[in-house]
Amino acid sequence: MVDARLKELTPTMPVIFIKAIPVDKQETRNLYQCPVYKTRQRGPTYVWTFNLKTKENPSKWTLAG
């Protein structure tokens, strides 16, 4: 994840390749734990958490959310 370019309000999300990795082989540095919901409303629509690689501190994205 990176910041959006200037004057770009809704950048398109790139295609993401998803594959299962055992927990013991998963890299934990510089990962943002992104919650995924079924709808735009938070609450009981929570589905999953995706770990997205980032060059920034993951807390930056939590605060920006």
C-alpha cells in the first residue's frame, strides 16, 4: 500500500493475487492488517482480514482509515 497521488480521489485497486500461506511461514514485518467487510458499513458485515504489504508503518494506515 502507498499513498494516493495528488488530486486522485478514488484510485483503482490493483489486481491482488491471493494464496494461502501457513502461519509459521508468513512474514509479519511491514504488514497492514486490512479488515474486509461485505458492505460499506462496519459492524456485523465483517468477513476477513487481509495482510497487505506496505513500506510505511502499518499504524499509518490504521490512523488514516
